[in-house]
Amino acid sequence: MPVPARTDGNYRTYSLEHRRRLRFIRRCRDLGFTLDQVRDLLRLSSEKTQACAEVDRIAEQHRRTVEEKLADLTRLASELRRLSACCRGKGLIANCRIIEALSP
């Protein structure tokens, strides 16, 4: 990102383009893109006349990663529901099925 100008008081002064880029970066990070993916997307976004095949590839790769994480989280939620149903907070920690399941 281009270095922003500074005021006499040494504060950064962001132009409209700086703010757009920062919002783009924040949105990408909020959606879970890696820093390398964000860097690539930023570079590609400035190449207005190029085909968007590379952007599509990055998005598709990220979609697959997100779907894998969702599947993992769904399995985790199911397992936690099962374990919680066994325990319901009753009994001693020494006999806790949740602790037992989490232990190696």
C-alpha cells in the first residue's frame, strides 16, 4: 500500500484510495482470506483489463477451505452435544466424560 502523507503533527492522512484499500483488506480478512491471498487479490484488483481467472481460482480455493472448516466444526458440534448429554454437569470431574474425551 502506498505510504500515506503525514500532517505537521505527524498524523497519517489517508486518501480515499487508501481508505478503499484498507476496507478491502479488512473485508478480505473478515472473510478469512490469508494474508497472501489478500496480497494477491489486491494486486489483481489493480489490473483492471486482465481476465479474472486468477481471482476465481483464489476464491474457489478459499471456498473449499471454508467448507472443510464448516464440516469440521459441524462434527465438533455434534461430538460436543453428545458429550454434554452424557454429563449434564453432574458428578465429579474425575468421572467427567468430556474431560475423558478431550484427554489424549
